[in-house]
Amino acid sequence: MTSKVEPKKIRSPLQKLNKKVDGLNDLVEERLIGYEEPTKEDVAAIEEYEAAKKNGKLTLVPLSDLTKGT
């Protein structure tokens, strides 16, 4: 015999549990992966890359093409 539980009664506890799990996921990600501000050099390199990409000066070459010459 199974008992039927009204969805409204379990919705609130499930939402609270979901918020706690999300918080734990964020904490684990922060602790395991870490977070560091990008250095000035990183920011400059990203800006240079994005400018080259926008101006069409960036050429991507498949890795297999690079290894053929060696």
C-alpha cells in the first residue's frame, strides 16, 4: 500500500534542499577549483586575442597540420 503525498507538501522542502545543494556545489567548486583574479598580463592577452579575432587577423590551424611538418 502506497500513500499519496500532495505535491504542494513536498515542493517546499524540495526547494529548500535544492538551494542547500546548490550552495554546497558552489562551495565545493570554489574550494577545489579555486578562484583567482586574472593578472594584468592575462587581461592584456585576452584583449589582444579578442581584437585580432574581431579584425579577422586570427588564423586557427588544425593541430594535425602542425604535426605533419615534423
